[in-house]
Amino acid sequence: MKIFQPMKSSVTIVSSDTKDNIYMVLNTGKSQHTGMDTHTHVHTHTHTHIYFIQFFAHYYIHTGRAWSILRALVVVLGLLCVLLLIGIIVLLTKKTRDKTTMLPTNGGQNMQDQKFCFPRHTDTSYVKITPDYEDPLTHVTLCMRYKTKYSRKQQSLFSLATYSTDNAFLLFIERTGKFSLTVNAFEIYTDVVSPPDQWNSVCASWSVCGEAHLWLNDKSFDLGKISTRRNIRTKPIVLIGQEQDTYGNNLDIAQCFVGEVNDIYLWGHEGPTAVVTEFMWMKPSPSHGKFLISWRALNYTLSGHVLVMSSTTVCNHPA
Ligand SMILES: [Ca+2]
């Protein structure tokens, strides 16, 4: 126990030692026992400094200075631990947030490292995707990757139909093995040949002003103008693997796609160059822009014989 109590012009310091003796040290240089203890005896001492030394020895050792230092250390260590914990939480939160921006935002499925395999010639196998947009489109950019064994076969890569127009936005490989692009039923034939037996990255864009472009792997092609002045209507149906001749129907086995597809993206805003460049060169696939279709958040349904598999799994289809 220790009590510090000012008394008029003098200082009274009472301290208990290990024998429960209580000493009063006065600034007059005399010490008196307080008489509060059962082992009472009174000391009068003229050597003030000795009592101060005794007192401080008691104070530092017996009355808890060591405990105070220990407590301070524990508090400091505790604070450091709390700061460390806060730092870790902040870092983890940031990492989670960064990761979250790459995850599906529309409830769709993240298809990264997967692909669709169309192994057979059919008129029933397709992937149906419903892009979600509320206003008619004045700009469209499509990007996707595909692989097929066929060099000279009609194949639909991306068929977007609206209620009023079946070929509202169609990327197609003609019997010649060359691409064609159709927007609102206006068709452009290209001289760009689809290479067989390899993965191809292809993009196509159109704006309501008429400009149309095609990109294939490391090359870009100005397709001139597609003379439709209409927007692409809302509530479209997209089929991968089949070509629609009516809204979601009238499929032709001669135009089915046989092979593998992945990384399907559709954007509805201006400036296709930036997203196409990212798509062609960046790994992983594009992270910016507002998607109408995103491979990282894909809402789709399967029909017929379409396989969803890892991008490293072999998709066998007949030669
Ligand atoms: Ca059609």
C-alpha cells in the first residue's frame, strides 16, 4: 500500500514494508511509525536520506514498478497486435474488393478456364444467352474465341435475333471459309478467311452510323459501311452453335457450328478499339466496359448435345 498525502508544509509518505511496518517519513528528517499496525514501533531517525532510499527500494521493487513496466509492455504489445490485425484486415478487404470487381455481378456464372464443346452436326444443340439491355443498341462490339476443324463449311458463330429481325447481328463463316457480318439484315461479305484447326480470336463491331470492323487474331479489317440506320432492338435472343431464321427458332443443320467456343463478350458502347485490344492481348480477358454479355458472368441455357468442359480438356468432334 502506498499513500501520498500533503500535510501543510511537510510531506507525509506512508509505505508498508514486508513486515507490515508502516513508516512515516517527514521532511524534517524524522520518521515515526503511524501506530496503525499490530507490530507497532516508532523509529526516529536523523538520516533522512536512508529512509528515502528504503522507501524508493520498497516503492520500485515491492510496490509494483516492475509490474507497471510489465503492464506497459503488455499494453504496447497489445496495441501493436491490434494495429497489425487492422492492417491485415484492410489488406484482405482491399484484395477481396479487387477480386469482387472481377466476379459475376448479374448472378451469371464465371466461365473462366471453361469452354463450350459442340461435337456433332445437329439442329438442336446450342447455347442460349439473353443479353440484358433496356434501350435499343446504337453500337455493338462482339468478341469471342473459337476453334473448328472445318475450313469450308457454313457455320454460325454468333446469332443475335430480335423479335422483328432474325439476323439483327450475325457473325457467320460462309461456305467459302470467309467471314460475313450481318446487321439488321444488311450483310457484308469479307475476304477474311477463318483458319481451321487453331484457336482464333475474333471481334466484330458496328455502329448506327454504319461503320463495321472485323478483327481476327492480330489483324484488323475495315468492312466499310453497313447501310442500316436502325438501332438493334431490345429483348434479343443469342444462340451460339446455331443460326436463327426466326426469333429463337428455324435452325438449319447445314449452318450449325462444330467445334469449341469460349471467351464470349458483347459490349454496347462506343470505342471498340480499347476493348478489342484488351481482348486480343490482355490476360486474363477484359476487365472494363459495361458488358451486355460477359464470359465472367454468363447467364445461359444449354440445349441438345453441348458440353461444358475445362478449356484444357479435349473436345472431340468428327473430321
Ligand atoms: Ca437467320
